[in-house]
Amino acid sequence: MSVVAPPEPPRRDELEALIREVRARQRRRLMLLTGAVAAVAAVGLSLWAAIPGRSGGDHATNGGRAGAASRGIEDAGRVPIVEVGTSGGVTWAVNGPGMWLTTNGGRTWRASAPLHIREMGDVVARVEQVDFLDRRHGWLLAVDVRGGLRPAWRRHAELDWTGDGGRTWHWTMPKGCCGDVSFPTQRRGYFLSPSATFTTIDGGSTWKRVSALPFSGGTPTFVDARRGVAVVGKGELFGTIDGGRQWTRIRLPDQPRKPEFQLVLRRVGAFGFRLVVPAERLGGPRSRLVVYVSDDGGSTWAARPMASRWAPLIGSYDERRFSAASAGVWFVAARRKLVVTRDGGRKWRVMRPVGMPAGSVIGAIDFTSARVGWAIFNGPSQSVLMRTTDGGVHWKPAGPRASRRKHR
């Protein structure tokens, strides 16, 4: 029987070589693991930086440095919007192809343009006024819905009303071409044609001529069945205290003569019997904003001029850049800034919105309270509808989503 000799123990030099090999393998594993961790971290940081508002310097606060524009915030999945407004708890957004409504802050939208207006192709060119009393009852004023767009003096107008939140619309129209409408209650309304005042007491089903106008058309704002005002042209304001039977011109305090003066809003902001109407005093290197306030439905007025150091350049007759959220809280847009007062124009301060799309400017604003508001940011490629819930400091996209069917 043969006997197998036991293996000889490794010599010292062989043992040291084996230890060195094991340690080398450990170092290689450690280096690979470290590289993998670094790669994952780099990817994570790049994704974090791509999130809107997370890149360096985007955490500006109110009154601080303007927030850097977030890349990619112009969401291609949303419909570009050019007009926005809110009343009665309903927000509407309009562009060329259509009109959408939301009652939940933009979480969901519903297409709502009347079919015959939508079929004309350019909704924003035809819809001149939308107004809701509550979430069910509203009115829509459109022009040239039966043919091509015409000069203002030849336009045909129609008034449509809804009683189900914009799901269906019904035609109604007083005699006379074009004009503007104001409903102080659900059933009582007033319509100004270029030459006459009309009234309805059944929600627009029938209209009655009240009087001839001493001016050529205007935009009315009635606070009740008898008292109202009308903006005429760019610098005139008329008032009535008998339901439109008689109109008298209102002379605002320290109102300079035209063309150095013009009203900014077509429609006066109404909060009970408090009326708010901004105006521009032109001349000099910059225009100056003056807000006129009445606490008795238009009988007497007081001027609240904005200090020259805060006065943004509103632009000729640009009502979309002024918004009265309440009787004393007003916002003014100035390219990439907002100017706000919370005490009826006595003090103003500047805010720099955080979250603005890259290269955009503020094209229109509409605030429904001191904290909640909408704005259209006009960018180099499209207009983005956004919403704020903290008084204009931070903004997020909130417009209607584009239909997926067209991408299939």
C-alpha cells in the first residue's frame, strides 16, 4: 500500500505573494464599487437639477433676487392659452381653437366653446366677454359668428347663456349690433349697443329697450338694478342711478385732459358698492398708474396714485395687466415682476415670481383672492397658463392638457 505524503506548507515568499494577490483583488473591487456609486450619484444630481425650481439660485423669496427661469417648464402636454378670466367660481381659458372651463383650480378642465363659434376657427378673435354669476349660470358675448371678421362698425354680435356650467349654450340677443353686457343678478341684466340701453328681467330670454345713449357704445358695470357705470372709449366714464334711463359723465378727481389720460380697464371692478378703475396718466419718460375708487357705486371718487418708483409701464389700454382681487388688494404686472397693494393703493411692494418659464414675460393676470391667481407667461415658443396659491410668489403650470388623440 502506497502512502501519499502530505503537501508541503507554502514557503514564506509564496505566502506573501498570495496575500498580495488577495489584497489587490480587494482594492479592485473597492475601486469598482466606488465608481459605481459615483456614477449613480451623478445621475441623481442631474435629475434633481432638472426639476423646476431645484437648480441653483431658484429659491428666491419675495423681495429677493428673481428666481432663475426653470428649464422645461413650458409643458408641451398643455394647451397654449392667450386669454384667462375668473368670476363666480369659474375660470375660463381661451385660445384660437377653443375655450375651457375649470372650477377646481385647474386640476380638471372641460371644453366649453359653443359649437357654432368653435366651427368658425378662431375662438379668441370672436369671444369678447365671458361672465359667470355662479358655477352654473353664465353669459358669453361673441362677434361675427355667422361669417368672417368684419370692421368694428359692421360687426354682428350674439349673446349666449348657460344654466349648466357651460355644458350647453343658448342664443339670446337684444336688437342692435354688438355691445357689452352686465348682469348684477341672475335674472336682471343690461346690454349697451352702440346707440341704446337694453334690460332683461328673465336672464336674457327677452330684452326691452330702456333709452338712447348719449355716447357711442360702452362697457357697463351694474352694482344693482339701478346703479351702474360705463367705460366709454379710452378715457371717459359715465354713470346711471335709474337703471340706464339717464347717463351722466363722471369727472374723476384731477383727471387731466386727453390724450394725456386713459382708462386701463374696459370693465370696472365691482365689490359691492366699491368700484375700482385704474387709469394711466401719460407724458414724461414713463406712464403713471392711478387707481380711482368709489365706495358709493360711482357717485363720488378718490384717486390713489402709485408712487413713481413703483409705477410699471402698463402699456396703452392694457387691462390684462391689472387685477383687483378684492376691494383693497390689487395686482399689477410689469414684465417679469408683480406690484401689489393690500391696503387699497396706499402702499405698494414689488414681488419677483419664482417658477417663470425661461425667457418669458407676464402677459396677463387675474387674481381671485389675495393668495390665488392666474397668469399667462408669454415665452419664446408658447404662452403658458400658470397658477399661484401664495399671493404671486410661486407659480406652477395649470392650463388644460392637450388631447392625446392627436398624437396617435
